[in-house]
Amino acid sequence: MIKSFFFIVRIVLAWLLTMMLIIILWTALTHTNDVAPAFLLGGIVLAFVITGAFSHLRRVRLIAGRVDAGTLANRQRRQIEIPFEAGEAFDLLDAAIRELPRIQAVESARDSLQVNAKVGRPAPYGRSVLGAFNPSTWFGHTRNQILATVTPGDGIGSVTLICEPESGAWSDWFRVDDGSNLENAEAIARAITRRVAERRRNEQKASAQTATEKELTVARLSLLQAQVEPHFLYNTLASAQYLTRSHPAQADEMLGHLIAYLRHSLPRAEDTLSTLGDELERARAYLEILKIRMGARLGLQIDVPESLRTTPLPPMMLQTLVENAIKHGLEPKAAGGTVWIFARRDGTTIAVTVADDGQGFSDAGSGTGIGLKNVRERLRLVYGGEASLAVVANVPAGVAATITVPATAGATP
């Protein structure tokens, strides 16, 4: 109440002193002592001024829910912290200002991180019946203006927002803005808060979607492994049983390779990467078993430098490429063939290739089966766009599949 009282008294005194000065000047210039009409006109003006001040108080209370020196002022200042880099914060701020009602002109400079705008002032109580005779329109302009500046910080953008009338500060002694600048400042702050919250929701949604895709891919890989391994184990054990009667030494060798294969196939924690060395040992054990079963129809050549064997690699990827080479390349070919596994480092990437000289694309397909689809999807989830799978024709026959991963991998599957 005290602040409201002093606010009204300040405006009334400003108008009263101005009118008294005008009356004194008028009597001095006209040499007349009849000031009654002037006092009558002054009383009418003061009545409208007091009415306008009370209306301003009421509207400010409706907008802000309180009346104090900060809410009553025609000029509003806000300091808003946006948890984005300065460029993103500026884009968000610029969009929020451009969507204000009655926006008339916006000048934005992204390099200097500033936005200037003009905003039409509303007529909350409709057009005044006095029109140009309304004393509240005698000083200053009927528009507001906005100046917003983004100050870069450590991962944030600090916004300084100023909403004020398009007139000098002296006019605040005579005019009220009916809370329009308070309304603009609050509207921009709300728009920024809403946009930040929407951005966070979208990020959480994208993160949840990525996690779901990851779970689906892992489930597909587990299903594929569950379908392949029992079949492989059954055939291997059946072959070992047969060899125990005719070739015990080969049976013993096959079971040794099977043990090595199973040792490297033990389940890993979901967030743990394997290494190229471990995956290579699994693939070698698998191929050695098949060499016993296929005999001279299967050849194997491995060229992987010792320095690259510690390269992080998602489990089962190399195994998938080896199984594809056998299933689609060499088994259908009567004469069989050779599987090559080699790895090379090229700058910041490491390429691991599985090649064969089997049937090739003509009979083996174009490499778009479920196994290769899962490999591509897993690479995307683990490394984003930093890894790839390329499947091309081998020369003179067969297929070559190459996985390329970062040389230093800090990702998790």
C-alpha cells in the first residue's frame, strides 16, 4: 500500500508542478489574474492522471500478483541463464522475441549476440473516449522496445533483457505503460523456459529411443547367436563323436578347438567391449573346427599385427563376418576355398577385413542379410558415424567385408 501511495503521489506531483509552472508562465505573459479556468482544466487533467495511475496499479497486480517498485516500473530488466552455448541461446532468444504479440520490427545480429525489437503497446481498456485529449498520451511514444543481449559463459548463455517505453526516462514521471513492459518481460522469460524444457524433453526422448534401439539390437544379436551356436555345437560334437572311433587324434584336436571357442564365447557385461585379439581367437577356433570337418576344402590365412590385437571391438562382429564367408561363400562351392583375416591401421582408424574366394555376390547375395544388418546397427550404436561396414566383391572371386573403427575407441556397446 505504501509503495502504491507514493507511486500515485509521484505522478500527481509531477503533473501538478508542471501545470503550476504553465499557469505562472501564462499569467506572466498575458498579464491576467483570472486563473480559475486554468485551475478547472488542471483539476480535470489530474482526475484522469489519478485514474490512469490506479488502473496501472490494478493491471500490474493482475499480471505479477504483487505490487512493488520492480513491478510498478515502466522499465523492466531481467537476467536469464540459458543452459546452452551462446549461439544456441541466441537462436532460442531470437525466436522467443519474434513470437511476441504485436511485434513490429526485429533487428538481430548473431555475431554481436544482440536483438532489438519494437512492440506495439496494447490498449487493455479499449480506445479512450478522450482520444488526443487524454493526458496520458501527451508525453512520449505509444510503443515499447526490447533490447536483449547474450553474454557467452562456460557452456551457458546469460541473457540481459530490457523492456522499456520508446521514450526518454523523463516521461516515466508523467506516463504509465499499463504494465505492458512487465507483460513483455514475463512473456519472453516464459517462452525461454518453455523452449528449454521442450529441448530437454526432445533430448530425453532421443536418448530413450537410442537406448531402446540398442536393446533391440542386442536382443537380435542374442537371438542370432542362440540360433547359430546350438546348431554349430551339435554338428561339432557329432563330428567329434564320429572321429573318436576312426581318428582319435583329430577328435581330441577338434574338442580342444571347441573348448577355446567356448572360452572366448562366455557372456560379457552389456557395457563391455571385447578386443580384436579375443574376437580373433574365437574366429580362429571356429575355423580350425571347420577345417577338420571340411578338410582340404578350407584354407585359412591370418595377418593381424600384434599391436592391433588390443583394439576395442564389439563382441560377435568378427565372428559374424567369418560365418558369412563360410556359409555363403565356401560351403556352397564344391572346391571350397580360403578365408583371409587381416587388419591394418590407417591414421586414426583401424580396418579389419574378412575375405573369401567363394561363390561371391552372384550366389551369396549382396550382403544385406540379418547378420550384416545387425553389425551395421551395432556399429552405429557403439561409435555413431565414426565406424562403418563395407562389403565388396573380392578379386578374382568371393567377397570382402571390412569393419572400420576408430583407433582409440572410448565408446561402449
